[in-house]
Amino acid sequence: MAIAVRSAAAVARHSLRPPLAAPGSIRGASLLPPQRARGVGPCRARARAASSSATGGGGHLPPLFSVAPMMDWTDNHYRTLARLISKHAWLYTEMVVAETIVHQKDNLDRFLAFPAEQHPIVLQIGGSNLDNLAKATELANAYSYDEINLNCGCPSGKVAGHGCFGARLMFDPEFVGDAMSAIAANCNVPVSIKCRIGVDDRDSYEELCEFVDKVVSKSPTRHFIIHARKALLSGLSPAENRKVPPLKYEYYFALLRDFPDVQFTLNGGITTIDQVTASIRQGAHRVMVGRAAYNNPWNMLGHVDSEVYGMPTRRSSRRQILESYQVYGDSIMGQYGPSRPNVRQLVKPLLNLFHSEPGNGLWKRKADSTLRHCKTLESFLEETLDAIPNSVLDAPIGKEAYIEEGHFADMDSLLPPRYSSLTNGSCEIPALVTAST
């Protein structure tokens, strides 16, 4: 069965191929009606309140939980697996450079097409040229993403080392405001920024507020994803930039206090679902998880629907997830064209599905040898899954045995002084953005 792919051509024809048959898969989902996820309180209550205000069928719940954009990781295959595990988590693409979109306008499906079941999904773009950012957004708009996000936080030398790009953009909030205005003018969905709390020696809370304030005053941007570490552009690798600079969650919670009309997503250092729910109870608007959602997808994503959204889980086993993923994988392997994946690419997201489970080590060793000769995902699974006990394959997701207490509980005593220099004295939200967020 061929999976439904949201491509520009499909949108133009108003027709889609049959969707992937998956446990609890979304068919014909529509966007969430105008609303904002606001207020402080238990995450389940907030999700239910937002859901109860929806009209029509199939709308998305608000982005209380999202999976971070990760280069070389959050591709179509991983996002398909993630959606099979969680119905409501918001998914982000890998960063796509604006120039790539503009220069590959005749081959955009390779970079922008995605299975319709992946909604809600956000496209992250990168760039530092206003014209290209505007053109790229206009081209991407045809693919019906649920939000467009600008990368202002990546410290990678591949990104930040090429002019004013990635985290370096935080040095120029005036430009970022102009860039977000250009992006917003060329799409009909909300826009957002993913950034750090600072860069190099420009890492004070006041400077972070000035960045947010300037962007808000110059553009319709009302959603910032805050990685609660600063970026160091020289001397540290990207991996070290995720660990060495200290986390300053107090900066994030101070932003909630000082910009009450802006939505902020907390990112950085969150590795368990208990930390996610604790941060939301403390007042976090939204939470984004990166490596933990990739390195242990079953235990992290498997709890999102119930623990974060208070919604019924699919109660699927890993065997059922793999059966559905196999249908997806072998169907797209049967397609022709330059973007046709190989078995190794399809297997890559699966390699952490049995994290810390009995048989995991043996399964990975068998996977390594089997990938050298197998031609289909079905044959790969047939040759390797006997390494995993049936008790693991058939078990539904279960709550983790431990409960972590006290996360974020001392934030009030750590908050920096208030920022009181808001441009024009306010952060009013334009009606269009309010209706879309």
C-alpha cells in the first residue's frame, strides 16, 4: 500500500495516494481551529481544555510536546516511526537551507514532501538572505506544514561558520525581525524561532530579552523555542555545545514572566517524561525534546499522549509498530526516483526501539550483518527479530518505574531581575497570529 505524501503536486491535484494503514493512524486530519494554549496548570487539564474548544473533526492538539529538529536524524523515516508511537507529539523536520529550496525548486519533493500522517509537523529552515528566505517560504507553503521555524540556535561549524547563520543570527536581532517578517508574509501558518539563551559572551538575561523584544516588535513572531544553554561558536563541537555550557532554566521561566503575550517552548537537557510534565506543572508553555526522543523513542514518545495530553494511548506493541512501519518502508522502496531510500536508511530509526531491553545487543549485531545483504525491510525484520523476546515485542507501553521529584521547583528563587524595557511598552499580539497559534 502506497503512503500518502503531501507534495506540491498532490496539493495542486487535490488528491492523495491511500494513507499508511497504521494503528490509530490519522486520516484526513484538519488543522486546529483558532486558539492559543495559555495558562498555567497540569498539562492534562490544559490539553483537554484546548481540545474541548476545537470544532470539527480531526484537529491537532496544541504543541505541548514536540520533537526537536535534528540534522541527519529527524528525516521522514524517523518521523513516520515517531508518529506511529505518538499521535499528538509535534514533529520537526531537519533544517532545510533556504538556498537549497530555492535552487531545487524543480525537485522540491525530495526535500519537502512528507507523509500526510505526520501532521502536526513544522518545517525548520535556515538562512541569512532575506530574498531567499522569502522565496523558500513561499515554495514550502504549498506543502501545508503546520508552522515554519527559523534556525537561530545551531552552533555547528557547518551552519554557524558560514556567515551570519544559525546561532550567529542572535547577534543581529534587527535582521532576525526582518527575516521573520519576510517568512510570515510568504506563508499562511504561524512562524517561530529556535534559539539559544545567548551566544559567546553575549549571554546575559537582558541581552536575551532584547533579542526577543526586537523580534517581537518587528515581526508577527510570537513563539520562541528556547534552548536553555548558550552557544559557544569556537572551541566546542556541536555535541559539546549540548552539554558543556550550563543549563539556565531560570532564563526560560523569566521570559514567561516578562513576555506574557508570547509563547515559549522549553528545550535542552530534558531526558524523561517526568521532567516534561514537571516543567509544564511549573508553568512551561511547551516542551521540546531532542536526543532522548531519538535514543529511546518507545519510552519517551510512548508516554506523550497519556502523560502530557491526558489522551488515550494506542496501546500498540512494538511488534505492531514494526508491522506498520514495514508497510511504510517497503511501499516507498517500491517507488522510483532519486529519493528512493535503501534498507539501511529505513532501519536507522529502528535501532533504538529496544533501548535497554533484553536482546537489544544481539539484535543490533544481527542487524549489522543482515543489512549487508537484505533487500527489503520485511526480510530484514524476519532475519533479526528472533533476537528479541516475545515478551518485549508484544508488551504495551508501560509507565517507567521511577518518578523524579523536584524538577524546576526552585525556579522562583533563581529568576533574574525583570526586563522592563519592552519596545513600545507592550507585546500585543496581532489578530492573525493569535488566530493561528
